[in-house]
Amino acid sequence: MPAMPAMLGLGGLSVEERMMLLEELWDSLSADPEQLSVPESQKADLDKRLAAFVENPKAGSSWEDVKARLKGQP
């Protein structure tokens, strides 16, 4: 059974403490990326997206354009 927040005693932590814990967990995962597996479906999707970009690099939007569009929406 997966560990639940209440079972780990996380319910008593403040939001700031939980964010710090989350950061520590993320750092521990990213310290050894070889241990993380990427599903074949995600690898295939990344390959497809990269091929589309290589074929037509101007088809997408820059991050600046995307942010501007999002900020312009209610």
C-alpha cells in the first residue's frame, strides 16, 4: 500500500514545511536521473515532437509569445 500523507505524519506540517520537504524529495530524485525510467510512449512522443520541430522550426510559438497570450486572457 502506498504511503499516505496522514500515515507519514505530514498533515501537521505547515505549507512552508511541506514545500521544503517537496524540494528535498525533488532534489533526491534529480540527483540520480539514471534511476528514473521514461516510458516508451513518452520517448516516442518526444521523438515525434523533435522531428516536427526539425521539419518546421517556425511552426511553434516562442515562450515569450505564449506568456503574452496567456496574460492577455481573463
